[in-house]
Amino acid sequence: MTDETPTAPEIEFRSDMTVELVRSSAHDSDVLFAARVSTMGEQTLESAQAPESDGAPKGAGLINYLMRDRHGSPFEHNSMTFYVQAPIFVFREFMRHRMASYNEESGRYRELNPVFYVPAENRNLVQVGKPGAYDFLPGSPEQYELVSEATRASSTLAFDAYQKMLEAGVAREVARIVLPLNIYSSMYVTVNARSLMNFLSLRTKREGTHFPSFPQREIEMCAEKMEDIWAGLMPLTYSAFEKNGRVAP
């Protein structure tokens, strides 16, 4: 019998983001019973404890009023947990928003998978303008080829160094220091609707918003997926958010 040399994991390059809804307790009716307690007190207990009936709850006018006049706390009585896979540089931007609970996989406790981000050909590459108001324009074929080749080469070299250290018995928490920011990680994000609206107002670029934003495209890709999921969970709240300029109440 001969010893078999372990096969090195195959490196994967991706240009997309993963966002999945893990669990939720988020309905338009959550906003309504929370708001009505201010005028109805204990009379709201029955509606708060009852399961949501088929179809959208009545109350679009109240939800719009709360959104328009920025009565924010009723939008906090709900919860959504998302599973996100994205490059580490995207997670660093996520965690600037201290409005959610995060738990990320740890390179101290597990060997990281060789999955790396490389921009797709439709990703704008050229930055023009002044700080705070940049525009990003398409790159040339030569620029895209340079970005793609350099990203793939440096990622491959870094992961090879990581593997060599692990094989030599170096601790995972030390070996990981050579890995680049475009390696994918995964995390759970738990957030309520009010906080999610704040996140979306800053991490999506939309025409007609009260306060224009200029997000990095990669975190916007995650935000767009989260927005699509939330819009299906709380359609009246989402409609009011859109109607009132995408400003978090």
C-alpha cells in the first residue's frame, strides 16, 4: 500500500454574490400593530398575536404616513436573517453599518475555501469625478484583461502560499494572513426593516432618491438581492419606502 498525496483544492473564480433568506418574521402587519399601540393600547394585543390572514393587511395609508413623517420605531418590530457569500472586502463595507447582527465564518477555526472574486466584463473599471461624487465608466478590453489576469494570478499565488504554510503545520490564524481581500467568506446577517432601509438607502444607486448614493458595485449587488427578498415579505412597507424617496424613517 502506498501513501496518496492529498489533492490540492481547485481554485474557483466567481463574479456573483449569494444572498439567501434563512428565516424571517417580517410582515406589514407587524408595522401596523406596533404603530397602533400608541392610540389603542391593549386593544392591539389580539392583532399582534394572531397569524397574518391571507392577502395583504389593510393599512397602506398608515404605513405611508409613518414613512413620510419618519415615525421609525414601528418598522423595527420584525426580523430577517440572510445568508451572504461575498468577498471579504464587501464584508468590511457591510460591517460599517452598525445596524445588524453579524456572524462570519472564521479563518482561525476552519481552512478557507479557494473561491475568489474577479470582476465580470460588465463591471465598470474607470473612476472619474471628485471624492463623494464619483462616476464609474466602462473600461477598455485591455483594462479588463489586465484586471482579470492580475486578479487570478495573485489569488492563485496567495492561496498556494496559504496551503504551503498549512501543510508545514502553521496555525490557520497565521497562514490566513497572506490571503487577499477578494477571497469569499460567508456570514449571517440579522436585521429589521428600519435598519435594512437605512442600508439600502446608502448601498443602492437609484434615480429620484432624496439623497443620492454612490455605492461600490459589489456591495450594491448584495443590497439588490436583499431588497428583492424584503419587497416580497413587506410589500406595503416597501412601496412606501419607494414612494417617499427611499429614506429610512
